[in-house]
Amino acid sequence: MAQEPIHLPSALASFSEQWSPRIVTTVNDYDVRVTHVEGEHVWHVHDHTDEFFLVLEGELHIALREADGERTVVLGKDAVFTVPRGTEHKPYAPVPTQILLLEPTGTLTVGDRHDDVPDHVDATTGHRLA
């Protein structure tokens, strides 16, 4: 990983694919990823890790299936939320949105268990910036 500053707006401007994160840097054994999102992702679960979300622009809804039932958290610009490991969740962006994610290196975007992956969702462990 290059030891130069990363300008997040420039990183996001370097690609346009939705739900296809780019790894901007690593911290210990974690990837810091940015991506464009709009529309629905897929219901999925990360069995062994939490998933951290930071909304850079736009609005992100995260539906959660918890022991007490389903609920949805809504994140606006500059809001953060962590989905606990083992929690089934489905992100949704009603408008074009940019997010930053923090996950262990090698974490699949569709988790360890998931519904069918639609064509607009990139099932990946992240792509390096060009």
C-alpha cells in the first residue's frame, strides 16, 4: 500500500460502478473501502466480523433482522453505524450515495451467507484503486 495521502473524492471519482467497493488503504488487517451505492444490496450475514458504515454523501438505510424482529436504521451524511457480527442485514440507498466501509481484509461484500446476488451487486473482497 502506497504511503501517500488518499483524497476520498478523487478515489470515488475514479470509478462509477455501484456496490463495487475500492480499497483505499489498509489499517492492520482491515480494509478501508469506499463505494457508490444506489438501490438495494442483498440480505446477508457476516458470521465472524462486524461491518462499519460511514455515509460520505447521500443516505443509507440498513434493514436489520434481530432477535426482537426487523428494524431499519437510516444514516445521513456523516453518520456511522456498525452492524454486529451475525446480524442479517440489507443496505438500501434511496438516492445516489457514497459510503466508507471498514472490514477485515478478505471480507466478501455479500457476507458468509446471503440471498441470491443480483447483477448490480459486485460479490467481491474489494478492488484496489487504479
